[in-house]
Amino acid sequence: MIQVDEIWMATEPLDMRAGPDTALARVVQVFGEAKPRCAYLFANKRGNRMKVLVHDGFGLRLAARRLHQGSFAWGKPWQGERVTLTLEQLQALVIGLPWHQVGRDNRIAML
């Protein structure tokens, strides 16, 4: 089981053809380094594909997720190069829900 203590989202898009080495280079560029037990999230320009790079302390794992309809509610560049997420926000993001509306009770607040 992979333990993840921190979750970071890059707001600038990543080419989804990127493999682990290219994704790691982007992590170093945006976040400074790949820290153990951290997950780094990237999306493509259209926002319908996501890659997650996880450093588990021993190596790297790269996973991909694709939405067949719609797009992920991704962070915007005006929020900065990177955004931190909670585990509950990540769970909402992965299934295509608006992660930024997850409240203190871990429910999505309807506007």
C-alpha cells in the first residue's frame, strides 16, 4: 500500500505522452524536488486527462486517468503554479467532481 502524506496539483498542463522521466522532470521544475510520500497531479490542456506521479520513498509510480465526457475541475494558473489538495479533494477530483467545493465536513457544497 502506498502512503501519501501530501498531494500537489500543477496548474500548467502536461503533455500526456510524458512518461515517468518527463513527469519527474516537471515535478522538479514546478515543485523543486520529488519528496517521498507525495503525489503530484498533472492534466492535459483540454482537462480530460490526468497523470499522477507518486514518490513512495523507493521509486516512482505513474498513473493515468481519463474522463470520456467533460473535464476535470482543474486549478487555474492565477492560483499559482501549484495547489495543495486534501485526500478528500483528490477523491472528488478523480471522479470528475468539483474538488474546490469540498467543505470541512468532506461534502461538496452546492452553490
